[in-house]
Amino acid sequence: MSFSALIDKLSALVSKSFVFAAFIPVLVFAFVNGALLWLHSRWFHRWASDELGHPSGFVVTCVVVGLAVAAYMLASVNTFLREVLEGKHLLFDGLRSYLLASQQRQLNEIWEKYTTARNNQLDVSGSIPKWRDELSLAAFAGIQGHAGRPGVNTYGPNATAAKGVHALARKLAAAETVGFAEVNKVVLDLVAVLKGNDENLKSATDAADAQSSQLQADRFYLLELFDRVKNDLIAAEDRLLMERQFRFGFTAEPTALGNITSSVYAWAMIRYSMNISAFWSRLQPGLQAEASFYTVLQESKVQVDFLVACCWLTAMTWLGWLIALVFVRTSPGVWLGLALVGPLLVYFFYRLAVTSYAAFSDVMRTSVDLYRFSVLRAMHIPLPKGLREERRIWRTLQNLTVFGQDDVELSYAEDKSKASTL
């Protein structure tokens, strides 16, 4: 039976999520371990050679059933394995504290960058009108302020103001962050030059066929750079805020995967006061009613489970063979290669799992946005007329379903389907 035929048969018997999230990873890693056994075990080499030459139906059946059982066991503990990668169920408090401190530093760094970009954006946006007026008044003073004497223009490319303007432009062209202090210094330098020079006159370093002096051109150029600096700071502020919201929750968790999980909870709580941990299972029937969207959600979840399984199977394969090869004759190069490549592969699958989980969490947010009212309809609760009322309803439902409070005030909607049959 071909591999594709085997997958088709399994897909008909079991769910697609089981095949791709559990059976295929087990099948792949069984092949990898078989290949390593082939190279290091004479007994297995002879046995496998005999089976390949004269396959036994009983042995093939036993292998397939064994792989299926191993895959089912993996699928059963996949949630637990994912939670371990999220930073839960850690056996050592010291390890948790170490991981938590690392993630907290990343959170602090993102928050510091965001507040810096936000403050710079506010300062730059508020100062642009003042800067424009200062440059205009300085240029007018430089043109008119010579008390009957002929004007001069000594401005050139070596002037501090000229270097500042073009350095600012180069940083923007290189997508580097430019802050308020840098722009303000360039403005102050150019204002001082404008007051002492007549920008209507060309300097000795200006091209003869230029339509205007370099001083005037740099002033106009700086005016254009103001908007570019402002737009870049707005974009940086938005990007860092999105990164803060999508990567972290209210507080840091021990791992990146745990922080993404926490970010979904924080997102629903901040926007709707909805405890998604309590109401996610109640949201499932409403999602299943929308087959196309539910398929997207399930496929995204399968990708996460597949990569989590690959991460753990890689770790177990690496550790198992790292220990086994100490007692089995092999070359030092093979053992050293396994010792170096194994951790890299584990980290590689973990980072892929983090990326995939970030995409899955985005689908979860969309699920809440589009289908959260299906929970209220199913519980016969009137839909809110506004966001403030909705937040009150979710807080009340949390007090009732999570904390078991009996003094909550909650009204029910009339069941129109039953009323119409009476």
C-alpha cells in the first residue's frame, strides 16, 4: 500500500487533525529512529533487511497498530505538552524564575521602545507648526536684517546645519528611528544659519545654474522631512503597540508560547471584559455552525499541534540517542553532530510552533469578534445595545459561571421559537 493510500485510509477512519497532528509526526520520527537503528544495531539491520526482502503481514500489521497507538497517546497528551511549552507544569521553581525574568526583560524592552516612540511622536507632531514658523521667521530675518548692507550667504556643505539636514535624510532613508531631540537640534542649527545669511543669494559653493541657493533648498527639504519623521514615528508606535498586545498579556509568562496564550486572554478582557478561558468552550457551537470559518480555525490548530508534536519528538529522539550512543560503538563525529544538531532542531520546531500559535491566536481573536454573541443567544440573554452594556453582561456572566455568585442581576430574552408554537 502506498503512503498516500495509507493516509487516505486513515483519514476515512479517523479525523484529519489526528492524522496530521499526531500520526504523521510519529510516522516520520519512527522512520528517523529506524534509520539510526539500522546504522548502529546489527540485529535490527538483519531483521529489517529480512522484512524488506520478505515482508510479513503480521509484522506490518503490528508496526502500523503500534504507530497508531503511539499517535493516539501523543494526541491525548498534546494539550499537556503544549502547556509545558507555555511555561506551565514546570518542575523547578528556579527554572520558572529564570525563564520568567528573560521574558519580563523582553516585555520591558518592548514597552520602553513603545513609550519612547509615542513620546517622540507627540513631541514631533506638536512641534512641527512651531518649527515651520521658526524657520520661516529666521529666513525672513536673514533676508531683511542687514541694516542697508548687502546680504551675504556663507552656507555650504561643510556647515553643521547642512550636515545635520542630510544626516537626518540618510537615517530616514535607511529606516532608522529619528527622535524629537535630533530633529530639534537640526532645526536650531538651521535657524541660526538662516538668521545670519540671505537665502535669496547663492553662496560660493552653490552651482551657478541652480534655481535657488542650497540654504533655501535645505530649508524646504527640512520642511518635507518633518512629515516623514512624524509618519515614521506613528508607524513605529503602532507597530510596537501591536507587538506588545499580540506577544504579551497583562504580565509576562515564562515562555513566548505562554505569552501568546496570555495575550488572547488579555485582548478579550480589555475589549469586552470577556473571560475567554471560561467562555471559549461555549463559543464552539456557534463557530461550528459556520463551517467555512470553523475549518480555518481547525486547520490553524492542527498546524500548532503538529509543530508541538515535532518539537517534543525531536527532543526525545535527541536525548534518547545522546544517551544510547554513549554505550553503543559509534564515531565521535556522529555523537558530537547529534549533540549539536539536536538542540538546534528542537529550538527550530519550537520557534515554528510560536509563529504558528501567533497565527492561531489571531484566528481566535477573530472568532471572538464575530461570534461572541452566539454565546448570549444560546444562553437566552438579550443582546446589548452598546459596548458598555456588553462589558457589564460579560462581567456578570463571569461572576455567575466562574465564581458561582448567586446575587447577580441577569435578564433572559423570550424564546421566540417556543413562543411561536404555543
